[in-house]
Amino acid sequence: KQARQVKRKGVGAAAQEPQQGGERAVPGGVQGTGRAPELNASKSAFVTASFKSSFFETYEVSDDLDKCKVMLKPACSAFKNTSNLSEFRIRYDCNASKLVFEMRCKSGIIKRYQLHYEQCNVMMAVYSKERCPSKVVLTARPLNDCLANFHTSVDQITMSASPSALQWQAVTSGMQTESSFHAGDLEKFQIGRDTTLVFGLRELRAMVQFWESQSCTMSIHFDRPGNPIIFSGEYPDMTFDGDMVIATLADG
């Protein structure tokens, strides 16, 4: 019995969206949408990706299965080599409690990966982008170039927002690194109040790199220290989007 099946050509890149925890949840989401949320081990960062039914070539859903989770590392191993991929299918085998990845290669070879899943209650972060007084919109590439200036050993970064600029700072081994965007360099620059936020950088790096590879437009929503900062990316054809919610220090 196949409770749910989706199929898309060239879906390898989207399926490799970087995550930081040990499990990936694959819930059904709202009608016509697939949603994959995850919380990191320290519960300081939450990420969710939403796939509209139009993202896939075919999208068939039944009510037999609502939410499930699988181990992340085995799931990611299925996407190590997608260069020869012509078609990719995901289906649930409810009788065997398995999530099946089926990859059809251009050479005619068919690869199948079967992962045991278990139904679960997914922990969701409570946040609202609309209630944030500050919003910045830009393409992912300049932000990825900005973060590349900071050493890979940097765990936390400071972001300072004023009406004229958005500045990024970090200190490592006694050396301070700074990078900034001026208001005119950004697609949208709406700052409700001068704000300085301190938050983790590791999870953000991986997500921004993925969004750049997909030519996504990004938006940053934030308020005051202690409230989460929200990074959102949207696929060019608007069939796929994702949010990363990162906790900030209260004394930022």
C-alpha cells in the first residue's frame, strides 16, 4: 500500500537542504503542501521547508499517514550522487513502515533506499514574521559572500541594524572581523528600531549556502535582543520555501 507518493525530475539539490540535527521529520503539512521541520540538538535553531504540490511532477496524498520521522544521515546518504539522475520518487510503504526513495538514472539503473520511519508529533517553533518591525530583503549570494569573511571557527556573530546600514561583526583569536551592507545595496531595508543581535552562525552558514545554490531571494525578519531572528528563502518559481529561526541572546 502506498500512502503517499511524490515525483520530480532534478530534485536532488532541494532534497539536500542542510540540516543540523539527528532526525528529519517528514509530515504531510497542509492540503497541497509537504512540510519538513527540524530542531537542532541545542534547541537554538529551527528550520522548516515547505514544498507546494506544484513543486512535483505528481503529488498523491491519502489520509493514512500524517507525520513521520526518519534518521537524517541515512536519508542524506541517498543524495550523495545525483548527477546522473533523471527521475526521483518518494513513497510511503505503510505496511512495512518504510519511506522509500527511488532514483531512476539516465543509464536505466534504478536505485532504491528504504528507511524505517515512525509516526511522531513534530515540535514546531512559534514565531511570526509579520510581527517583526524590521525586515531586510536581498539575494542569498551577497549574504553568503559576507559570511565567507568570517573564519569557520566562529560560532556566534553580531548583527547591528541602523537606518543606514546592516553590520556584521565577530571576534576570533583576538581579531575582529566586520562586514556591512548599506541600505542602498539591499532590495528592501525596513528598520523599526536600532538593534544589535547576537546569535549562532554555524546553522546559518549551511542554510545560506543552500539558498545561494538555488538562486533564492532571502528575507531577514527581526525585532529586539532575546526574540528570534528569522531567515527566509524562496525558490524562484515560488513552489518551495524555507524558514530558519535562530535564538538571539537577551543581552545582545
